Amino acid sequence: MKFLVTGGAGYIGSHMVRFLLSKKHKVTIYDNLSSGKFIKYNKAKFEKIDLLNLKKLDIAMSKSKFDAVFHFAGLSIVSDSEKKLKKYYNNNVIGAKNLIETMIKYKINNFIFSSSASVYGKPISHKISESHKMKPISNYGKNKKEIEKILIKVGKKKNFK
């Protein structure tokens, strides 16, 4: 299968890239290298792309037909998200929206999103299920919650998985 891993130069993304390559899949990495460090993988294709650059994203996505996209491209320092509201919102929410819209445009329908338990805020129990009420207490968590709401809406409207 052919996969795109956004944020593939970051910690979680790079582990997913290694895993997918170990299973003999074709992997492309999009990363803006704002916080990750690119490690050259023999079989992975790398493109330096910022998801806020819609024109560059569109051109790149038009050239490749992916079976699924793993989305790990996001700023993740909770304390920074409180100080840099616009930067985090743009990178995490607008970047995800750009990616989702471009995927839909090119009929790429399978999306794996790296969310966060921070969408739940202060949990009412030790075990948290996905039906737990979302009440984030950080801007980072609020951004992740907004993306989850977008995914639910787009999923129903466009049969986006």
C-alpha cells in the first residue's frame, strides 16, 4: 500500500514511517521540519511541505495517489500553545483542514489522526473512553477538539473515513 505520513520527521511520525517501511509499504513524508529532524530512509520519499502552504500541498497531492494518510504534523507543546495561540491554531487546525480538503479533492478517503487525551480536560475517571465528555483546558486540547469536530462533520458529509 502507499501511505503519506505528515510530520514524518517528528517523534511519533518517524516511528510510524519505520513501521510502515518494515511492512514493505511505500511511504511519503511531508514535514516542514519546524520541530522534527529528517532522517533519510532508503525507501521513503521526503518532501518539505508546510500544510499551511495550500498551493504546494495541492501540487504534491495531485501527483500521488495514497491509500491512506497518517497525520502527525502538529505543534504539541501545551505550554507554548497558551503563549502562541495563533501559531498553534494555524499550524494544527488550519493545516489539518487544508490536508483534509486536499485529500477530499483528490479522492483520498482514509485518514488516521493523532489526537490527544487533552481534548477531555480533567477526566472524571481513571479510564477514559472516546464517549467521555470533551472539555479541554488548554489551547492545544481545544485545537485537537476542533479538528475532531471537523472530522466528524466531514466524515458524515463526504463519507470520509
